[in-house]
Amino acid sequence: MDLTLAERIYFLVRAIPRGRVTTYGQLGAMVSLTDARVIGDVMNASRADVPWQRVINARGMISIQGATGARQRRLLEEEGVEFDASGRVDLARFGWTPDAEWLTAQGYKIPPPLVKEAEPRKKEGEQLSFF
DNA sequence: TAAATGACTAACA
DNA sequence: GTGTTAGCCATTT
């Protein structure tokens, strides 16, 4: 087939705006993959015309070890993405998900929320404060 | 064909 | 907060 899995993933990655990031799991969900690791494989083989640096893991951290990981962080910082003291990106601020309508029109699936909503407190008496 | 490998993730301990 | 386990699947040996 001409439209390989990698091609479809590259298409999505190229759609990520400058200064924004998404996760392996997000991309995986969009192409109906249950294993985000495959996305990593594809990124590893990606070319220079793919903004692979905008793909990070679900914790907002860079998964790559060594020099390549350092390069990824530098590239992102040049785009305006901020890292905290522990080297994490706030996905609530920089995380990006394509427009749902656009996704379906392109034949992709709509992924679950990028940022997990606050888990309900286990204790009944505990209540979330609004401020 | 079978086994190993990974730029992952969620669930536990 | 950190470390370990199991599941996952395309690709490569």
C-alpha cells in the first residue's frame, strides 16, 4: 500500500503547530494503535522534514536518552516550549490536539483527552476546592 | 517462521 | 516522589 502507517503518522506530526507538543499515546490513538511504542519507532526513523521533536511522552517528558534527547529539548525551547525544573512540559499549556472535525474528515480517530482530568478524591469527605 | 527490540503507558508497590 | 511489571505491536534479525 502506498499510504503506510508511518506516512499517516508523519502527516499528523507535521500538523503540530510550532511551539506546541503532543504525546506518543495521542498519536497512537489517532491512528487506532493501542501501543504508543510504535509511534516511537516511527519517529526514530523520521526524516528531517518531520517535526519529531514535538512528540513527547505522556508525562510531558522527553523519552529519548543521550544526545538526541538533549537536542530535542533544545529544539523545543527554541520554539518557545518551557520546561520546569525537573525537565517536564506542562501539557495543559503546550499540549495540542487536532480539531476533532478535521481529524474525522481526514480519517483519523479522536483521541482521549491529552491531559487527564482530576481524579475524584478517594475519600468521600474530601472535596475539591475551586480555589 | 520465531525471537528480539523499542524515542510507550498504565497500574502497582 | 521513584522503581518494577506486564501488555502492547510494527520492524528488524
